[in-house]
Amino acid sequence: MVKAIVGANWGDEGKGKITDMLAADSDIVIRFQGGANAGHTIINEYGKFALHLLPSGSFNQNVTNMIGNGVALDIPELIKEIDEVVKRGVPKPNIVVSERTQVLMPYHKLFDQYEEERLSDRQFGSTKSGIAPFFSDKFSKIGFQVWELFEPERLKEKIKNVIEVKNLMLEHIYHKPLLDADELFNTLMEYADMIKPYVIDSVAFMHNAIKEGKKILLEGQLGSLKDPDFGIYPMTTSSSTLAGYGAVGAGIPPYEITDIITVVKAYSSAVGAGAFVSEIFGEEADELRRRGGDGGEFGATTGRPRRMGWFDCVASRYGCRVQGTTQVAFTVLDVLGYLDEIPVCVGYEVDGEVIRDFPTTNKLERAKPVLKVLPGWKTDIRGIKKYEDLPENCRKYIEFVEKELEVPIKIVSNGPSREDIILK
């Protein structure tokens, strides 16, 4: 049985916590896309962790955690993360890495940084983790798969060919120091030693896991609105954030994915540039940011303050639609307990017309939010275990959102820890 956990919006929806919870009942947890450019925050008995590449099942000893072939694998970052969790008293996670996963090269981070510098005020707000240059190389067929690290002679030859082009760009476009083939080869030999104990034939591994009826969880990074096809292009990430891509990024048949749990946040937040219709500013935004998440709304990778907004029914319904959502996990609901009234964005006004379907970027940039105000519940809901024990206005808020999403909300998160969960 295969479940996918994905985000409906810009990322930051609280997927780490939900994955951590569901991992306890899984045999295999797989990261199937993205890289170390975004983090999943998890709070458990060991403390608070921001994971970047490690799958969120890493705190469960009964789970095999796989880095799938769809991931941008930053090898030193992965090894550093494993060492860090172990240093903090966590038993060493059971990690496997697909031999077909592509390796994030040291120069990918440099090119990411140089390109943002070159773009200046037109930049994308990249985390400078090398993601766009990595995927650009992957699809230009000049990337390196993990298995290539174990073929030294072949690797040497390929490095020479690849850095010819890279050095032309460094010299003539970015005016930066050139890459050295021998130095890069030596670095990749170090990478080979680091990753060797974890490498498996993931296609055979997954085929057998499905045949044996293992419980498999696919963990997505970011959310629908960052998808390069269906997101707010070009202010997107560079790999598909959709559950549908999970079949490709994990190497399993698409029909095996039977449950798509989409994580939706009780308000909106975003990192990076681009259209954000329900955005709020000033003191109103500062207060929501301060109270948000656990310890405030700041990027798990960059530490940047997130942009804040009210719940966006248009964007969230669309986000669930493109994911193929079967059930919703509704998170950080407890944060809204300080408000007398809670505005919700129920439509977009574009050129004098109110629309309910999420548009392309050009219309999105002209859209103004159509707000409906719902009554707040003015109380702390942390610690409540049963849906019927929630304040009436809180239940009404959930039911209003559920109707707008057109998908059942089955999980409600009312606090940061693993136990703060209500099953509806």
C-alpha cells in the first residue's frame, strides 16, 4: 500500500510532522523529489529538528528511509544530517539511496549564487542550494548519477567534458574563478566513499517491497504552487512537487499510489518572490508570523521571515485538485486562537471579475483578494484530543474550509508536537 504526503500551497504546510506521525505505521518512507533547498521541521522526544534531505521517517527504527532517484542528492549534506541526528541521541537512521539518484555537484551551488547575483533585482529568491542548475544539468544530460562515482576512469573523462562548458560560462558570463578537473575528481572520490554504504538497486528493492505488501510512504517537498508545471511559474522550484511524480521519483507504478494526503495550512505563508494574493503586511503580518509554526514563521533552510497571508480557498482548492487529494491534513490551527475574527480569501477579483479557479501567473499578479470574515474562537485549543471538544467556531472554521476544498479534512493538527493531532 502506497500513500503520498504532499503540500497544497507554497510549502511550509507542516508535512514533516504529519510524515513523522504516519511513518510510525510505515515500513518504507521515500523522499522522491527536491533537494536540500527546503526543510521539514519535526519535534519529538529527541528535540526539534530541521531535516533537509533525510526522510521524515528517520526517527523510527522500524522504517527504511529511501532517497529516491528523483532527488537532488547533496552527499556531504546528507552525511552531515545523519551525523547530527546521531549526535543528538537518535539511533542511526536506516538509510538507503537509489543508485540512479543524481548527485548535486559543488559547482551547482556556485552557479545558483552567481546567477542570482547576475539577475540582481530580478532574482527568483533562490535558497542558493544549487537546485535550478542541478535540474538544468540533469535534463541536459550532463548530470552525474550515483553509480558513476564508482567508475573512476569513465568519471574522469566525463568531468573533463562537462567542465569545458562550465568554465566558458564562468569566464565569459559570471567572470568567476574556473573549475579544476583534478580537484573535482578528488572531491567526487570522497563523495563515493561517503555514500557507498547506502547505495542500492532501488527498482528491485521497490518491486520486492510492493510484492511483499510493505506499507510505503512518499514524502514530497514544498507544495503544489511551487510545481514547475502547475505552480506560479517561473517562481517555482525545479522538480515536480506533485504526488503523481512520486511514481517516477520513487520508481514505482502509478496505480500503486492509493491515498494522497495533502497538507493544508490554516493560514498562508510563503518564502521567496512571486504573486501572493492573500498576503498581509505590517503589524498584522508580524503578529501572525511571531505566533506561527513553532517559534515563528521563518524558513527552515534560510531562516528568512516568511511572507504571511490569510487562508486562500482558491489556491488551496487548486492545490488539492492538482495533487489528486484523497484526504486533507489541516495544520497549525491552534495559531489562530488569538483572533476575534478570521478573514478568509474566497475568490480573486481580476479585471473587475470575481473568479474561483486559480489562474495563470499574469492574472494572479493582477488579482485582489475577495475576503469573507469568520468569527474566531478566542481560546487555546492545544491539548484537545477529540474533534467534538473543539470550540464551536473552530469546528465551523474547519467545516467552512472543508466545503471550499471539496475534499474531506481527516487530520487536524492543533500544536507542534507529535501528539497534537485530532483524527476527524
